[in-house]
Amino acid sequence: MKIGVLSDTHLYEVTPEFTDAVEKHFGDVDAVIHAGDTVAYAVYNYLEQFPLYAVAGNMDSPTLKELLKTKISFKVNGVRVGVIHGWGISHPIEENILKEFPDTKLIVYGHTHRPLIKNLPDGRLLFNPGSFRGSQPNFPPSIGLIEINGQSRVSAEIIYLTDRGK
């Protein structure tokens, strides 16, 4: 199963840049994960064209905060996946998030705008796709892809969107 991953889109409307990136990179995905800070319901609604797993972030609209949970967990091809936005400053965020999903092989989060693929010694994978809008100058705009091909085959990729501008 191939999953497109977004976080921290921080969009108040569906923009041409957003639809271009989604069409280009998520054209063959089986589902999409959004790890919070979608911000506008219109963006969430656009992503519902896919099977969508989404959580609320700290910057989401009241409508999205009411609609979405702060964390979710589900299984794909025998792999337990956890999704959460995250909170606080960057340094302890990974430790805090890992406590939320002690028995989860793949944990997707956002909030930091910092792309990360981290294989942990216990076999778990921590994945942050970064921010669709980026956080210049340190972190360019990015999204991600995850492939789950059974319990022992989980891979992740960061896609940098530097070609789309700011």
C-alpha cells in the first residue's frame, strides 16, 4: 500500500500549488495521511477524494478541531500506524510522541515543520513529512510517501517541493 503524507499545510484555501503537488505526487497512492494543521476545512474536503486519515493540529479551524481527533491508530497490511500532530518544542517532541504509541510500528507526526525519517532500534519508524509550506530558510516545503508491504517492509520518503516556490 502506498500512502501520501502531509502535515502543516497551513492553507486557508485550496491553492493551485497545492492541487498541482497532490496530483503530481499522490496520483497513484492508495490513501493519504494528514498529520494536522490542515487549517481550513476546504483543504480537508479536497483531500477526501482519497481514503483519508487525518488528525487535528494546534492551528486548525474550530470546525476541523471538532471533526478530527488529536491522535488516531489503524492497521494497514498488518502494520499498526499511529498519527498525531505533536505539541511543544522540537527537542522532547519525539520522546513525547513515542509514549503515545508504545506498540505502534509506524508513527507519523507533524508540528515541527522538520522532515524526519528515523528508524528506531526497536524496529519502529518515526516519520515527519515536514511542512507543505516549508519553514524557510531551514526547512524547504516538503511532503512524504510511505509504502507498507507487510509487517516487516515499511519504507518512507521525503519529497522536497522546492520547484513550486514559496
